[in-house]
Amino acid sequence: MRAIVMLESFTAETLARMQFAFTVSFHIIFPAFSIGVASYLAVLNGLWLKTHDQTYLFLFNYWKKIFAVAFGMGVVSGIVMSYQFGTNWSVFADKTGPILGPLMAYEILSAFFLEAGFLGIALFGRERVGNRLHMFAVCMVAFGTLMSATWILSVNSWMQTPAGYSINDVGQFIPEDWWQIVFNPSFPYRLVHMVLAAYLTTALVVGAVGALHLLRNKADAAARRMFSMAMWMLIVVAPLQIVVGDFHGLNTLEYQPAKVMAMEGHYDSHPEGAPLILFGIPNPEEKRIDYAIQIPKLSSLILKHDLNAPLAGLDTIPDEDEPPVAVIFWSFRIMISLGFAMLGLGVWSLWRRIRGKLYNDDLLKRAAIVMGPMGFVAVLAGWVTTEVGRQPFTVYGLLRTTDSLAPIDAPAVAVSLISFIIVYFFVFGAGTYYILRLMNKPTATSGLEINKGPIRTAQNQFIATTDANLKSGAQGDNRGI
């Protein structure tokens, strides 16, 4: 009761925003993970079919269970968010429904149905349908997760950079050009940025699990394989993500300059080159960054590719249109710092690989374990930067958050928020605990340890040394051949 009374001191708008922020934060981590794991499963299954190396089959069976749980929790958490559009944000739903409604329906009718239709075959159908059709099902699940991300990012990107619309007599956004709506100005950058973030998140988790089991058993062939694949992914995708992030930032500067001003901490305009503020403490009352550690003119070089290029500051933005600087300033720096940490881990692993000590460096493995959850933190920080940076609008520059709220009372939202917090921590806490238990299970079997002979063993030896799950997989392979 005390918590409810305390929450009632907030306005209905603040509580509704807190509720949506809470539910979307839980939701985003599961799709970000399942997008990457689905593609990883497709790669593992394809490599097994091509090489008949049983390590790939073992890893496929190991990670498909984790994927199934994460996928289920992502679906459940996503349903809750859609209901909030009707309960807390009905005005927003009414005004944007003619545009966002069809886009979200397309996501269900195409991407989600594709995933759901092939998921059972991908998880349980190898024996029944044969290897080729099973591989097709696995690819369709992976493609479905990417299609789902495409539609959802199109919806969110339109809210950031609206295009292809008109406004009717009752204030609703009406579609005029669906190509412009779907492929709005920020969509390509945000889609690529998000998909790469999902792959990095998955690579860090896979690398952490591999490192954990290598610390227990350096001869674990499955752990060595997943650790090696994850480190390769980091060294390839991390620098690519930094480049894509730079292009995304330039696009944001063009269409949402106030967001970039808040990210950079530029309260004042800089007519002769803006500094890059590395760290500091935002002071919104005095509109300055206290104790700033900065590099002169570097921000202009990054954003304009010219040391002396002028950059406008928040002093050019009306106070009522200014986003919350402190939140954006720090969330952006968390995301950037973790991005460079991922790159550093990848470079470290490449150096140890070249020296032939990738699997013997315990410090590298421990660093990989520490970095395991950091992909989720970076995704959350990125979404905070994006969504808070759009404030005070739900549709940037056109529809204010205050004008999007349903006619609801603060006590009602407070009760539902408390209920969500309790239920989410029990339900998703249990699901997360189960995933961690699956990850903690040993990966090695006597037939997959490198000191027991070659990994590519004959089928009868493999059946004798692996569990019943792998036995059925190996028999399915014979029938497919």
C-alpha cells in the first residue's frame, strides 16, 4: 500500500510512461536475443549438414532449447505492450491507428505467423521431415525473426521520422504513400543498427557460455567451438556496428537535431567547432555540463567531418520541446562505452588466436563472462537514448506525449504498474533463471572432448557416447542422406 501511495504522487502521464518503459525494457531483451540465436541456429545446422561434424549438431540441440524459452518469453511480453496502447494511450492509438495499425498487423500476419508455423518443425521435426526440410524450417524461423524486427522498426522509425502521411479533419494521421511510410528516412539505419545489436548481444552470450565451460574443461570441443565462433562474430560485427552507428547519428542530426544536442551535451551553440564531451554532469537548471572532460572541436569533426563546422545547441530549441538531457546524455555514453568494450574484447581474442592461445587465456575467458550480459545493457541504453530523445513527442514534432494519453486516473495506473512489476519479476525471473540453468549445463561429452580423438567420429561411436537427443539427430541424418 505504501508503494501505491507513493506512486499516486506522480501524474497519470508519468505513471503511464513508467509502465510502458518497464514493460518494453523487459520485452526488448528477448527479441534482441532470439533474433541472434535464430540466425546462429541456422548457421549451426547448415554447418552440420555440410561437414557432418557432430559438434555442430550438439551445439544446435544445446541452443535450440534456450531459444525456445527466450522466444516464448518474448511473445508473452510483447502481448502486454499492445494492450497498453488501448488502455493508457488510446488517444495515440486513435490518431496513429490508420498508419501504425496496418504495419503492426503485417508483422503478425507475415513475420510472426512464419515463425510460429515453422517453429515446431525446427525444434522437434528433424526425424519426421528429414534434414533438408528441417533446414528450411530453421531458416524460415530465422528469417521470420528478421522480418518481425523489420516491421517493428518501421513502426518505431515512423514515429521518429514521420513521412508519407496527411492529417484529416479529426486529427488522425492518414496514409498517403506506403513506400514513404515503411521506408521512412531513419528506418534503414535503425534496422541495420538493431539487427547488428542483436547479433552482438547473442555473440556475447554465446562467448560467455563457451568461456564458462572452457574454464571448467579446456578439452571441451563444443565449448571451444562456440567460444571461437562468438569471438569471430565480435571482431567482424563490432567495428561494423560502430560505422553503422555513425551513419545513424548523422541521420539523426538531420531529422532530430535536439536528440543529438542532448546526446552530445551541447546546451550552447558552437559557431566555430563543437567539443566532444566525454564525461560530465548535466545541469539542467543552469543548462550546462558541470565538470566536463572534453576534446575541442572533435564533435564537429565526427558529426560534420569538419573541425570548424558550426553546431547548434539546445539554446536554439524552445524549452517546451527540449528532451530530458541528463537521461539521454548518460544512456548514450553507456551504449558507446559498451560498444568499444565489445570491439576491445574482439581485438583481444584475435591477438590471442594469432598467438595460438585463444583457449588457454583464462583472463580472456573471464572477461568474456563479464561481457556476457553487456549486450542487453547496450540494447537497453540504445533504446532509452532513442525513445527518451524523441520526447516530448510520441510522433516527432507532430503529436505530443501529453496529448497522446488516455483519460485515465493516476491511482488506476499506479495499481496496474505495481501488478506488472510483481508479475513480471516472478514470471520472467523464473524464465530467466531457467535459461541460466540451461546455459550452466555441461556441454562436453566423452565423444566430443578433443583429447579423446577426432571430433568427426563414425556414427556408431557417436551414438555410444552421446545422449538420446543426439542419437535421434544422427539417425535423422542417415535417413536424410
